[in-house]
Amino acid sequence: MPKIVDAVERRRQLAEAAWRVILRDGLEQASVRNVAREAGLSNGSLRHMFSTQAELLVFAMNQVVERIEGRLGALDPAGDPRATAERFLLELLPLDKERQEENLVWLAFTARALVDPELRECAERSYDALRAGCRRWVAAIAGDQVEVEVEADRLHAVIDGLAVHAATRPEVATAEKLREVLVRHLDTLGGLRYRVRNR
Amino acid sequence: MPKIVDAVERRRQLAEAAWRVILRDGLEQASVRNVAREAGLSNGSLRHMFSTQAELLVFAMNQVVERIEGRLGALDPAGDPRATAERFLLELLPLDKERQEENLVWLAFTARALVDPELRECAERSYDALRAGCRRWVAAIAGDQVEVEVEADRLHAVIDGLAVHAATRPEVATAEKLREVLVRHLDTLGGLRYRVRNR
DNA sequence: CGGAAGATAGCACGACTGTGCTATAAAAAA
DNA sequence: TTTTTTATAGCACAGTCGTGCTATCTTCCG
């Protein structure tokens, strides 16, 4: 096996170990030692792949983005703009356990990014990417009927707001409700206003 | 001066010192020592008011809620439902520096609440309160035209989403934009759909 | 005045932290 | 084979952490 590939794969596994620690005990518990133990490695062994803790955390945060982008890239962008946008946006919501956990980890990183410049860069990049996506989708769905900028920001806010709610109140903000709210928002975007949809 | 009042006031001052530390360096830096230094007190002196760090943080988080509720309580609830709701909801957005800082501190607490049961209680309480408020306002504005439950959740998502955006991208999500998005959302709530408003 | 109660200060302990460093085991290259 | 790189392990240092504890100082009450 080529060693480079192994090294990258190893880093990914360590990132996942970091995710597990963050999910279970919070980002403040994601110390070098704790992550190493979670991965079944020794202290120094982890530091052979990430020479500093900051490097590990930055990688782990970017890895979350890559995972999400991977899922989005696997979606079929063909067909009716409205249906396509709905498919992509629903993919972004934490509707199953995997995405719920991902969402929790992501929020932990986002919160630290408010104070850590290295993580902030990643947070801002993904913020801008999602905002651009919202703009495109709004334009595709109802570009001729609405002010795209404002509606893009509003859609963006709905998405991130729903993610926060799913994290802080999973018993209340269930997958059902998240989906319902997003679909309703898209319905009201294009002047369709509460049309009955066949689901 | 009665001593009880002093003690309460002292705790409030310590909470504010904690806020400053959290705002500047993040919640993970809000150690007993750091907060005490920020307040100009000694280690043991702080621990005379809060016998444990957890107690301090819970108090500081609840104090944020009290401050917000205080501002909301000072608003005049009379008049046109739509205008009243807009006034209250705009009060919740981080439109000036004071509320921006408050918002950052609040988000830090919310993030830790995902992992800390004591803080979680406070987060859930305020989540439920805001959700109930959204329900009332939606009902007052357009209760006869929409499904209140879904619309309340949607409004709630917009508010929290905007708060997150103001925190993670203050240069992009400016006060202007936040206000614009919220007003637009309220406009589209009652079937008014982009009516020109006199501001 | 004396004494009790409260406030402030600060030390001590054991635990955990990031990281520099060295030593051993494995693998790859020569 | 020998040599050289790489991986893994783990110790050591200096620092911070929460908290228990005692000692001083202030204030107030009787």
C-alpha cells in the first residue's frame, strides 16, 4: 500500500475519534490525550500525524465540511429547480442520526470558531458557501418574483436556525418538524403560498 | 445597605466579569481564576459567592436570560399586533453592540449546554419561552390565515438563524440585513407579500 | 468594648493540559 | 544483509485547573 494514502486515511480516523470525543464530552474534552485514547493510540503516536492540537482540530472541522460536501456532490442536480433545491436543502438538515451527530460536532466547532481564528476561517468559508448556495436556489425557484438577496439570507437563516433547534431541543425539533418547516418555507417562496403538495 | 442586596449585586458583577472573559477568550477560559482576576478579586473571594464553578456559570447564563427578559418587559405591548410583534422581535436581534456581545456570550453557553446538563436546563427553558412567544405573535398576526405551529417554528428558526449569522459573520450579517430579513419575514406571514412599508 | 459573622486573600493538593524529547519497534530502501 | 526512514510509545516539563482549607481583615450586632 502507498504510504501517503495510509497517512491520509489515518488522519481521517483520528478526526473521527475526535468527533466521538466531542460528541460525547464536548470540545473542551478533545485533548490530545483523550483523542489518542479514543483512537487506541498513544499520545506521541497521534502527535506524529498532527504535530499540534490546533492542527488536529482544524483538520477535524474541515473533515466535517468535506463529509457534507461529499453527500451533496452525490445528489442528482437534474430536474425541476424547486424539487432539486428541496432535495439539496433537506440533505443539509439533521434528519437522521448520522447528520444529527454531525450537526452537534459542527456546532461545537462553530462556537469555538467565534474565539479561535484558525477555526473561524473554516466557519466563514462554509458560511459563505451555504449563503451562495441559498442565493442560487432562491434565484432558480423564484428569481423573478422576489428580491434574491433578502430571500437568500432568509432561507439561510431558516436552515441554520433549524439546525440549532435540532441540536438544542431534539425532542421538540424532530426530523418531521424540520422537514415540514423547510418545505413550507420553499412553498411560500415562489408565490405558491401553501399549495397542497403531493408528497 | 442591606447585605442581601449587596450579595446579589456582587454576584451580578461577577457574572458580568465572566461575560467579559467569555467574550474575549471563550468559555473554556472562564476559569475561576480568570473570572476572579477580571473582577479584580482573589480566587477564594469569588468562591465565597459561588462555591463551585458550575454555580457561577449557571448563574451567568441565567443572568443573560434575565437581562433579555428585562428589555422585553420594558417594551410597550399596546397597539397593532403586527407592529408590536415586530418591535419585540427586533429587540431580540443583536442589532447593537450590547446585544451583539450578549449574543456571542449566549451562543457560547448554548454550545456548552449541548454537553452540560446544568446549562442545558437553562437553554431548554429559554428555547421553550421563545417558541411560545413566536406562537403567540404568529397567532396574533396571521392566526386565521396560516398553520400557527409550523409558522411559529419557522419564525423561531429565522430568529435563531439570524443570531447565529450575526455571530459568525458580523461583517456580512449586519444590523441592516438582519432587520431587513426579519421585517420581510413578517411581511410574508400575513399574506401581505412584499407590500411596500412605510418605515 | 467584645465577639460573632461575613468578606477577602492566598496557599496546597492532585489532576489534567500541550508539547518537547528520547527510546523502541516496524518497514522500506540500499 | 545493512541502513535509513517511519511509526509507535511514553516520559518530562511547565503550566492551568477546580476545590479544600486556613488566615487575615472588615463590619456589624449586642
